[in-house]
Amino acid sequence: MVAPNTLSNTNSSTDTISIFTDGACTNNGQSNPQGGWGAVLLSASGHRLKIADKLQGEPVTNNRAELTAVIEALSALKKASTVDLTTDSEYVMKGATEWLHGWKRKGWKTASKKPVKNADLWQQLDKLLGVHSVRFHWVRGHDGHPENELADALAVAGADGQSVKEYG
């Protein structure tokens, strides 16, 4: 077991933290959905933190689970860090890298002047992106990427009500 602060960045360019996130939601868009999120954080020195939990709040959707995974992973960092964040969510990837700036400029409205869905979570993520230097990467889900598969398993465990916080 390692101390939580070993996942802090000392601002050296070689101390990039790799994060892999995923969300899960059974019955997405139907009655009684159950959501969870999971993340794997890897420090440059090889320390690993696995976190997961049940999605809180309403509505419970897959996109909210995906966003929550990113927010919780970045929130677990103890200092401003350089991060390579890998997700299988095009919604998160495009939202963070393409749409966020325009949403903010338009007062959290879409191009069609409708309120941005999940604006509460996007605003939390926006604050974290102001603290950390994050490069987003997309991978195809369920395609054998080991850390993405682990993040998926953690998200499913979270949806099943398991809370995980493991250092190793």
C-alpha cells in the first residue's frame, strides 16, 4: 500500500499521471437505472490507485457516469498535475476538447440555444481542467485495452453498489 500523495505530481515533465476512466449504467434511459463510475490512476513511478463508486444524484445516465469518473479521478490528485486521460466516451472526449469552450461562451447553452445537458458536471470538470493540464485520449470500449477494461470493471462494480479505493 502506498500513501495517497504518491499520485501527486511534482511538476516535472516526466511525472505525467495516466488516468483511465469509465462509466456504467444498467437500464440506461429506462426505469430504475443503476449507475457507477470507475477510474485507474497510474503515477510515473508505477503506483496505482483504483477507485469506483455508485453514481449519486439524478438523473442516472451513462453520460453522467462517464463524466463523474473523470471528475472523481482528477479530484483524487493532491496537486496540480500533468495528466494523460484515456476514456472510451466520445461524449466526454468531444465535450472536453471541442464543445466546452463554446458552452461557456454561450452561458452554458448549446448551438441551438438549449441548456447544456449535465451542465453541473461539465462546470465541475471545467474547474478541474483549470487546475490540471489534461490531454484527453479516446479508445474504443470493450476492445481489449487492459486499463480501459479495468476501469469498466470498476464502473460495473460501482453500479452494483461497491465502493472501491485501492492503492497498489
